Amino acid sequence: MTADPRVRWPADLRPETSPVFAHDELEVEAPAAAIWACLLDATRWHTYYPHCKRLVIHGGGDRLAPGTRFSWSTLGVRVTTEIDGFEPERYLSWSGRGLGSRGHHVWLLAPTARGCHIVTEETQAGVAARVLAPFLRRALHHHHPIWLAGLARTARTAAP
């Protein structure tokens, strides 16, 4: 799958130069506002995404906002990330570091006649990403759909 042209990638984490790139998407029968609310409520991700552990928002709070820094464990790796893209109900991204790698993760939301189309993409680079690239690509392509499905289920439940 090719990268979505709407994504603003950091220069050193572009899909065409990163050893790890994943693209997944899902059509959801829930409004973009409900999806967005669930994404910002990061301290609750663990309730629908089993690979989110011990998420802590630096400086307190329980919701993501522009510039928010947060640390969490995902797929067994502790990472520290910072929100670097934020357009309400349209675009959320963060960049982070952990275990000899750095990465960039994006969420794109587009309203549809039946709800919302969600795209999530991620790149990783660095020593660990190069060495573990085949494993990491498979893991992301397996676990991102789980996250998407949990997000969709949670947003449908929360939607008015």
C-alpha cells in the first residue's frame, strides 16, 4: 500500500526511506467527531486496544492536544511521543522514540455518507527498525486493524 498524500511526514521518517511502513484503513458507521473524541481520550486506549499499556500524559490531563507529550508501552516497547499534527476531526499525528528507533504515527479521518473513513499510517526508522523490519511490518499490519476495530466499536457506542 502506498502512503496517503495528505500526511505530512517528518523528513527523516518518510515512507519511501523508512525500513518500516504500515498503512491500514477502515470504514466506520460512526461520525468523525466520535472517532476523534476516542483518539484524544488516550488514557482509555487500553480499553479497546490491548497493546496500549501504562500510558501517561506528561504534565497531567487525560486528553491529547497539540504539543502533548505522552509515554506508553506498545507491542512491549516503552516509547515517548509528542503530538505534532492536530486538526480537529481530520488529522492527528505524533512522533516518538523508543528502543533504538524513532517513529511517526498518523490518523486521518474523512466523513462519509455512512460515518467516517479512517486511515492510520506509521513509519519507523533507526537501528532496531532496520534489524527488526520484517517482524515490525508484520506486527503493525496485524495490530493496527485490531486498534481500528476497537476504536470503531468504542466510537459507535459513544456516538449520539
